[in-house]
Amino acid sequence: MGTDTVLRAESIVKNYPGVQALKSVDFDLLRGEVHALVGQNGAGKTTLVEIIAGSVPLDSGTIYVEGVKCDFLDPARSIELGIQTVHQENQLVEDITVAENILLYDLPRTSYRLFSLRSCIRAADQLLQQLGIDVKPGARVSSLTFVEKKLISIAKAFSRQAKILILDEPTASLDSNGKQALFSLIRRYSALGLSTIYISHHLNEIFEISDSVTVFKDGVRVSTRRTAETDVNTVIPEMIGRSSQSLYVRDKTARQTLAERSLLEVVDFHREGTVDHVSFSIRAGEIFGIAGLVGAGRTELAQLIFGVDQRESGSLLLDGKEITPRTPFDAVDKGIGFLTEDRKDSGLVLIQPVYENITLVRLVKEIKARIRSFLNPTRERSAAETVVKQLDIKTPTVLQKVINLSGGNQQKVVLGKWLFAGSQIIIFDEPTVGVDVGSKSEIYRLIESLANDGKFIIIISSDNPELVAVCDRIGVMRTGRLCAELEGNQITEENIVNHSLGLASAGKEEST
Ligand SMILES: Nc1ncnc2c1ncn2[C@@H]1O[C@H](COP(=O)(O)OP(=O)(O)OP(=O)(O)O)[C@@H](O)[C@H]1O
Ligand SMILES: [Mg+2]
């Protein structure tokens, strides 16, 4: 082992019931490098880093940290060895403050060795300011948004002098500002000798930030290369087993004849402090994107429309007829679907099997409509199996509990749920977070086919290339307002970014 190898994993094997997650994987991490792990959903990336982080025990194999064999790893031991992890799923303690979470392993004590919340908050505040994260250290984690929680997990990882930093999809639903802030942090610390394992499905991020890239497929390490010596056309086929040419491209030229279609009007949605009198309308068959920075009010708008939060004004009209939902149940009754960005909190029943999650919304609807005959457990299962095939959800059977699926496959289950629900209007909030490039294309194709079936589609996304690829029109939100609407050749990443930041005057003029 070279002296500059800070971590070595040798012949790592990990089996789960019905799944070989890692099949004898070797992996070396060099000092000061950013080493990217890529691969399809379920390829084994998270399993490998969770083993290194001590959260998951290995079946066989050896881990060396700085040349020393680690016979036993648990989370505390791994932190002692200088390994810090931002997990794919939120692992913060909800009922205590941000500050306590950040300093969980080094809570400051008073001279009587009592825990001091005040100095804890002071220390956390300093760190948050240093990292440029705008969250109150005294707030309870349970009161934070999804994105704020992610930022706090990142701050937590930077709270200790680490040798190895593991980032498992750190940018999932960070906007471009957040990503750049994180990248400059990573660069700063790499220069000081920190080694980083970076997992992401955003290949552009991989090529921007990493020094080497390792491809996983079905629990096997396929290749490791210097990033500078490879490119997407090499990496994608290794990941997904087919060429990058087969990825989704939407033909938008055929989409001109919508004018006489049904019209959905979103009229004057308002909630003080978050959403500022937002109106827009879309035709059946149209895909309407909502872009903007995190905190611009996009998810809040969707929640107002869906009846999650109280609104001060706002109505939803379908061909002039009022269908404004009073509650989320009412929304579902009225044929509105809402795929939330936060799958763990509101999207999934994690301890239930895959098939029950997929058929849940439809079942509730049918029970309400007293159609008892259609779905029974057998039909439910076979219906779910169809969805699992369509979305290529990696699971041994539809009886598997959702909690045991990889992150991206959980996201696909949420998507499956709404595809199966038969909604007429569907709001997707960050639909492909954590989803691999191959499956993304499949999801875009499915969304397009929903549109072609005459459904109304609204997609909220921080992934600007995704919006550009998929949407017919894009509304950009900033500080609660819909500040621009782009269509045709106005739809470019640059325009979206400029409007998001308030730098643009192109496109539809700002309404005051
Ligand atoms: N606790 C568990 N019980 C059963 N199977 C599991 C468990 N955790 C992971 N698996 C399975 O192990 C395989 C590898 O999962 P892993 O989470 O490592 O994938 P990944 O590469 O991180 O995928 P993603 O990109 O979707 O996050 C998957 O087939 C997954 O379903
Ligand atoms: Mg994962």
C-alpha cells in the first residue's frame, strides 16, 4: 500500500436477504483526492460507504485506515478514525436543536462538566457562519425544511477535523448556489489533505469536482480511472450497460396544437411570507416546470395548491370550474397527485412492502368510491409488479419492505405510487433526486407519456438541465413570486439561472 493511500477496502462482501449488495469489492482512497462513486440505483455505492462509516457490518473483507487494519468498525469508532459521513438519508435527531446535532459527539461542557447548551449554540453558530449556512443553531431540527436538514448534515460532517469525508448524494435538492458553496468547501479542505468519497448521479458534478471516478454495477467495481482521463461516454455505458445515445431527448416540435385543450388555471395563490400571489395556467398535455433557488417558495406553492397548508387566497379552476382542494385528501379525490420531495417523511410508508406503497393512493380512492371489487391482494401485487417493471425498480420482490431498497429505488416507488393513482393533475417535486441517469430517462419518458395522455403536469426541480429537457414552459420563482415564464427558445439553463438570481430582463417581463 502506498503511503498516500489513506483508506483501503479489500474484498468486501455484503449480502442482504435476496440481494448480493457487494461482491468482493476492492477500493483505494488516496490522500487529498476527491474520489467519485457512480453507478445505477442499487449498485452498492451506499452499502460500501456505510461499511466504511461503521453503520453497516460487512460479511467478509478488510478495511485499512492509514495502513492499520480495522477489525471492528461502528459509527463511533469510525469517527474516532477521522471518518465523517453525510448519509444519503437524513440521520439527524429531530427533537433536539441544530447545534446539538452538529456537535453531537463533542458537546461542550461547563467547568462542572455539565452540558452547556449556550456554548453549544455559540460554537455551532460560528461553524454555520463559516460554512455560509443560514440556519438558526437554536432551532429544533424537526422545524427545518428538507434542504436545511441536508445543510445541517453537511455542517455536522465539517464540525470535526476529519481525514476522510464521505458524501452520499450531498447535493440532492441543493440549488446551484448550494452546490458551489459545497464544492468550494471540498476544494479548500482537499488542499489541506482531506480525502473525500463523493457519490452522485449528477455526472456533471462528478466531472467538476472529482480526481478519480469508480464505477459500480450490480455490486461489482467495474473500473477506476483518473477523471481527467475519462468522459461521460465511457462512464455511462459502464454504469447502465448501454450507450449514452439511448438517453432521453424530447421532441418538442410536435407540441403546437394544445390551444383547444382543457385548461387548468392556478389563480392568485398567496400565503404571507412564502408565496406571493402566484398565477399561471397550463393546458392538458403540457409539461410546466417551476424553477428557482431553494427557498424561492416552489414547494410551498405546491403545498398550497394541494391543500397541505392554509392559504390566504388561491383557487384552482379546471375549464372554468372551481376544483380548489380543501385538504390533501380532497385533492386526491379531485384527481390531483403530489409527489413530494421528501420521500421519507411524507412519500412512503417505509415499513410496508413495495406493492402496498404503490397501490396505496388508488386503494384509498377506490374504497371511498366503494369500488371494492377491483383491487384485491393478488391483483394489487400484479399491478405493482407492472409498475416495478416499468420503472425498473430494483427489488427482489414486491413484498420487500421499502426501507430495504436503495435510495433511488425508494424514489421510484414514490413515483410509481402516483403513476398508478390515475391522477389527472400531477405535481412532481424533485422527481428524479437520487435517480440514476438510465432510470431518469425512463422517468422522463413516462412523464411525457402521461402528458400525451392529456394530463396536466407540473414539475418543480432544481435540476435545470432536467427542466430544459422535459418542459414545454417554465415558470421561474424568486422570493415567493413567479417572476418569469419561459417558452420555446427562451428555455435555456442560462435564462433560468439569471431569472432565479434576479439578474435577467429577458423572457416575459417581470410583473409587479
Ligand atoms: N437494509 C437492507 N436490506 C435489504 N437489502 C438492502 C438493504 N440495504 C440495501 N439493500 C440492497 O442492496 C443493494 C445495494 O444498495 P445500495 O443502497 O448500496 O445502492 P446504491 O448504489 O447506493 O443505490 P442508489 O443510487 O439508489 O442510492 C440494493 O439492491 C438494495 O436494495
Ligand atoms: Mg445510495
